[in-house]
Amino acid sequence: MNLKIGLLRNINSKSVEIYTENSYQIKSSNSDKIHEFSKNDKIRFHVHESKVSFRLNNITIGAFDTIYLKKPNNDTTSFSIVGIKPSFNKRSYYDELIVFSSKGELTLVNKVDLEHYLIGVLESEVGLNQTKDFYKVHSIISRTYALKNQYKFIHEGFNLTDLVNCQVYKGKMYNHKNIIEAVKETRNLILVDENMDYITAAYFSNSGGQTNNVEDVWIKALPYLRSIHDPYSMDGQNYVWEKKINKKNWLNYLQRNYKFPTDNAVAVNSACNFKQEIRHKYLIDWVYKIPLTQIRKDWKLKSTYFSIYDNGDGFLTFKGKGFGHGVGLSQEGAMKMIDLGYDFLDVLRFYYTDVHLIDRRMRDFYLID
């Protein structure tokens, strides 16, 4: 299965050069001619009016609506993109490239095998020096995410972007053995719910010892994203945090945004001495309905799992646990589980409640059945 990934979506590309490992072919949408080129050839694409101008070895071939950089066979190969206008460093990608012009800029789309894409995602999102089982966990999560969201940007001519609004994807980076093997050994495996729908495979850094119910962070309750006690995240790198906040600023914020009664001594005491033994959805209680998710965002806190202590010196100390939204899988908890001898299946079943691991090619069969 191939995906189309919109590349370099945070760069307004006007001109790029392409380099290849092996022989490729170039085809265009409005010409039957095929141009062959190899490793030593120089290719440049740039915007020309509403089209893409194509130069091969400093000879202008023409301007076209869409240009396709195609592999002549099914071998695994790659190409590299270098920014000319604006300048950016070389990035390499597996498989094929599609180029078209949109709003006076180049749109670069990597047509890539799903499994090759996942190697790039793991190299970008997870990085090096993790265990193979941890990479297997992320392979399955990332594959499930890609398939669940494959139509997210279809209106722009591709399935997903390479940015954080999808999954970070910087292409072919390291050729890391454990990553490549983890993707290969979990090939086609995905997570689905009881209705055979792709799950929302949410993850974050550290739970602080308890994950969140999804509806306490986002809107819709889901049976597989439930709050659980998570001992494996305790004592991780991002287990605890602390931040001091001016008490006056804190109360002004509550009054301004939520009409909080700052002239009420009991209410003020509650707002300045708030405790969470277990995760809450709202600050203080359900009467004021001040969402902890919004407080986290507005005050740039690491998590919503915090308690407040009044220092008596005009400042409040926010003592928190965990890092991230808290829904789904804790990465540091998963690492700890694997260190303790659990495998990737144990990790997935612990953090996602009552999900099913299946081969994606069998999903239609289960749906029909």
C-alpha cells in the first residue's frame, strides 16, 4: 500500500534540486514523453506561473501541471531534495515524488510504501537507541494512525503531512537496524476496536502514574482510552515537575476568564490549595467548571495532573506529575515495561483497553463478517 505524504509543508518552496541513488524516470501530466535519468544527472524544479518548470542537466525541458518522479521497477531506492529558493539542507526519501504548483509554490508529495513511511516516522518521532520491542510498539501505533487519518489532507492532493499535525516524517535518515527490523516484523499489524474501526492510538511522554480518560481531555468518550493506574511511568525522566506562579496573577486569570469569585475567601483558598490525589477534569470541582486542559495550555504546564500550594509569600507552587495530555500510551511507561521483560503486545494491551491486534489486510473480511 502506498501513501502520499505532503513534504516540507512548513517551507514555501519555489525551487528545488533532486538527486537520486539509482535510475528514475520523469513523466508529466500533459506529455507522453518519458525522461530517463541516473545518479549523476542534475534535476531542478521551479515554479513558472501556475506550472512546474523542469530542467535536466541545465536544459529546460518545459513547464507542466504535474511531474512524476517514478521508479522504473519495484526495487527499494531513494531520492534527495535540496532547497534552492529558499535554501534548505538535503533530505532523502524512499520511493517516488510528485510535484505540482499550488498558490505560486511547489507542492512536493512523497508517494511512498506504507512500511517505508513508518521507518521514517520512527526515525523522526522516536529517534535512536531504543529497544526493538519499543520500536514495534510505535510501528503499530504509527501504522494505525496513518490508516485512520489517511484522508485528512486529501483535498490538498496528499494523505498526510510530514509535520506534527500528523506524524513527524523527515524521510530516510539513519537506516537504523532495529527500526527497520521492528517495522518489518510487525508488517501490516494495526489496532482496532470491537467494531473493527482503527483506534485513536494516542500517546504522550509520561502519565505521572495515572492516564486520563479521553473525554476529560478531548470530547468523545472511547472505550479503549480509559484512565488506568500506571506504576511504570513513576520515576521516569518526566515523572514530576514544578512551577511557581504569582498568586495575584493566578487569581486575576481565574476572575477574568471564568468569573471566579475572588472576593470569596473560601473560594480563593480552594483555588490556591487545590490537590489531586487522582486525576480531575476541572479545577476545584464541577461547580466552577474550569477545565484543567485549558489551564495547562494557558500557563504552559507540562500536564493537567498537578496540585497547588500557597507559599504565603505571594507565590503559588504548582507541583505536577507527568508530561503530555495523558491519554493512551505513556512512552516512558512503555520503555519501563519492556525493561522489566514485557513485550510489545503486553505494552499495547496495558495502555489500550480491550483492543484487537489484526493484520490490516483482514479488516475488510472482519467488517463483512
